[in-house]
Amino acid sequence: MSRKLFGTDGVRGQANSGHMTAEMALKLGAAAGRYFRQDKSRGHRVVIGKDTRLSGYMFENALTAGLTSTGMNVLLLGPVPTPAVGYLTRSMRADLGIMISASHNPAKDNGIKFFGPDGFKLSDAAEAEIEAMLDEEIRLAQPENIGRAKRIDDGLGRYVEYAKTTFPKGGRQGLKVVVDCANGAAYRAAPAVLWELGCDVIPVGVSPDGRNINERCGSTYPLTCAEAVVAHGADLGISLDGDADRVMIIDETGHVADGDQIMALLAARWAESGQLRGGALVATVMSNLGLERFLQGRGLRLERTAVGDRYVVERMREGGFNLGGEQSGHIVMTDYATTGDGLMAGLQFLAAIAETERPASELVRQFETVPQLLKNVRYQSGQEPLSAPNVEKVISEAEANLAGQGRLLIRKSGTEPLIRVMAECEDVGVLHAAVDSIVAAVAAETA
């Protein structure tokens, strides 16, 4: 069943335009309510969380109206991290969890992510069924069966307490940690967890105003966190994105480590302790070749998937693996969470510092990266630049030049109208020539 509304991470777009309107959210809520009310054995409960975007109020109210109109009872969590919604959906025995967020995107965007009763994101098939219902007449509940909605005050506290239990060792007094919450969903949770674990916390990006989420802060702009780490003489920086399902780690010198380096550290530590299941790490096609070589050198495998943490999680569940993620900073640890959790990944790194008594600067450099270059080209709706004969010709030439030296990956973004061109090669000159030629060809077709 095809999907037009849902992308790789729910429904996303610019708020109040296109498909991201209150009207659409109301219909989507009603369709989701109908879909989950098909199971008569369940209690028809929904939890809704959101990040700090101004448009979150609009979508929260619209979704609530649609869901209650079909008889679903709604529990409103307010601003909480995306992984908190996954955790609370299962913990509170809800049929459905919804997170209103556009993750690392700017404040003008927003999105809607769905979680099933097991706390995992809905499958492509389930999303396609819900989307198909948008074109059908929604069967509304009788007046006496309309659902209720109420705010839940202890949702955030439940998540904070649970996050603390994932820390493998007691708090280490005096460890100074900068945490950048991107003016987003974790602005209350992350500083609280770290402080209660005994850290000296320097919070950054904890003054959301509805418009400043991810603005020159957070995991997509780690310079802010890095500067704070150096300025305060901190031991570590934890830089989250707007909904806190991504993380970048900053060492005491201000060096930024991406998801690949974090996963390498965790995979090695977990394999040594016997915690790593299946002898493998699951990551996407975007992860660096250096990570793959690092794992092979330790007798471990790298299982690659399509881009998107949902596909990482699907492969983890299929193969019985418990560690995976993305270079962009999604770190999925299914022993603890059902989706990427930047804060919990940060706690694992913090534990590594505490247990090894080594500085972060030693732990963030697990392997030498193979030179990698990624460039994006924006295109307009309806355009198919990758099918153009000249683009296909240039891609073939680039593949021939990289043969035996590296690899090439070209794909459409699942969340934005972008063509992403990525290559890896030991020869930096060949690397740049390959990527730049393809970018120029695609840009010429989209002009």
C-alpha cells in the first residue's frame, strides 16, 4: 500500500501550509482513532507529547479533537522527548502514542510521529492503512461515547526516573557536564537527570520561546555546546536535537563526535562485557566505512539498513540485535528504549568516563574515519532529477572513478525535498570530483 503523506519519520512539513495544517491533523487524529478502535479488546487510550514549537499547540488541539471524536481518550504530556512518548505509551498501556515534532528541523516546520502499544514506531504498513482512511468517511462516536482529554502532570517525572535507571553506575560527584537541549523537548528532563545523577550541570538551550528550537544550538549546531564546554572547563558536552532522539558528544577540548564514534565505543564496550547481542551493530548506509573496519577488527559485524532510525529498529528487532543507530546521532539501545534516545546515549558515554577514568577526548576517537563528503541539492515537487539522462551518465562516471577505492550513495531525503549525494574515498581529490560532478548535474536539472 503506497504512502504519500507519511515519510521516513511520520508526517512532516512546514506548519500551516501544504499538508501540515490543523485540518489535516484533525482528520489524521480521527483516522488514527478509527484504526486503533478496531481492536475492541483495548481501552482506547492515547498519549500525546510535543516539543516546544509554537505550532505544537495547534496540532495538539487538532489531534485531540480528531481522536476524541472517535471515542479515544487522550492524555496530554506537554513538552517531553520523543523517546519519553515511546516509553510512556507502553508504560501507561496506551493503544497509541503521538509525538508532535519536526526533530532537528527549524521552528517553522512540524511533524507527527506515531507509536504503537509496544512503544515502537508504527510500521510502514500501519501508516499506509491510516493514510488510506483519510479518504474515507470517518465513523464518529455516539455523543455519549466521545472521548475525554486531560493533562498528565507526572509523565515527565516518570521518564526522568526511568532514564536514571539506565545509568550503569552510580553518579560521579564533580564531573562537569554541559548539556545543550536545543531549546527543545528535553529542556527540563535532561538537566534534571544529569544533576540527580551527581553531575555539575551547565545547561544550554533551555529557554524555549516557541521559535528558537534548534536555532544555533543542539546536535545540528554543536559549536554552541563545544564553546560552552571549553569556556566552563567541562569534562563532557551532550548536545541533543529538538526532540532529544539524537545526540552529539563533545569532549573536553571541544572536539565533536558523531553517532558513528559513539556507536563504536558502545559496541566495543558491550561486546567486551557480553551485553552486545548477535555480535553486530545495526547502522545505515550513511555510516562511515571506518566504523565497519573498526567492528571487523573486533570480530563484529555492521548490519546496514536504509536511512532512518525506524529501519534500524526494524532490523534490530528482526535479528535480535540490541544496539544500532545513525551517524546523525540516533543511538538505539533496545535494552532501554524503543527509539533513539540522545539523553540515554549520553548517559552511557558518561558511564564510560566514570568506569574507565579516561577523558572524553580518548573515548570519542575510536577509529579513523575514511574521508566522507555529503552535499545536498534542493528540488521542487514533481521533479525527478535522478532520472535525467545526463545525471545518470555523470553518476555512472563517478561510480567508475570510485570503483575499488570507495563508495557512492545518492538518495532522496525522507523528510525534506533534497537529493543527498554522499561518497567515501581515501583519495580526497577523487572524492570531491565525484560528489561535485553529481551535485552540478542534479542542480542543472532542477534549475
